[in-house]
Amino acid sequence: MALVKCKECGNEVSTTAKTCPKCGAKVGPKHYGCGALIVAFIVVVIMVKCISNVSDTTSSSSSSGNSESAARQYESQWHPEFHKGITQTLAENGIRGCGEYKYKASLKHDNEYVVYCTSDGKNWSAYLVWTSIKKVTGPHRTDPSFD
């Protein structure tokens, strides 16, 4: 049993009581009203939009039907050199097995990369990496059109 303050007189009242014993005001659970519902709706809409944008990018670059167009969305040459932002984003997302990686930057979106990782130099996994928001999707199958 917790105690809360009465809205009317400020007296401490049990949360199980229906009315304040001092002033008789009704005591009940807090109601958050219309404003909270509007805020919750806006948050849900923003989350759905963000998820659909990431899903659209992921599906366009990992589906075989769009592989040719996906390859055209990134630079033509692989970069084998170290990239601090990619390395940090992979590590922060718990991606293992990237002892060696190569990447191509997106031609359409800043700080978006397709990254191929390997731990043995033979078996590669593909990831989509957004360094600005520290997001990674994958592993995805490698796409022959990227080679």
C-alpha cells in the first residue's frame, strides 16, 4: 500500500482508498488525457517510418531481384583500408568475425556503407552500416553484382 497526496487538500491518502478521509475528494489512478495519446501516436508513427526506411534499404540491397540496382547505389570500387566510423559501429553493435573488411560508400546517403566482413579471408558476410546513427543490419548474403 503506497501513499499519495490528495489533489484537493494535499493530505496523504492510501492508493487503495476511494476518497480522501480529510476532504472527501475522489482518489484514483492518474489519467493522462488526450495529450499523452497524441504524443504516443506521433512516436509510433516516427518509429514505423524509421523502420520502413531501414527495411526498404535493406531489402533493396539484399534481394536478388534488385541486386543490379543495389550495386549501382554504391561506389564501384571496394575500399580495403581501415575506416574508424565503420569499425566503431560494428563493434558497438556486437558484430564479430570482421578481422578483415572492405566497404563501399552509398552514392545516395551520407554515412551509409555496404560492408563485407571475413575472419578467414574466404567466407564473407555482408552488412549495411550507418555510421551516423550507429546502426547495422545483417549479416546478409553477399551479392555477386558488387564484385
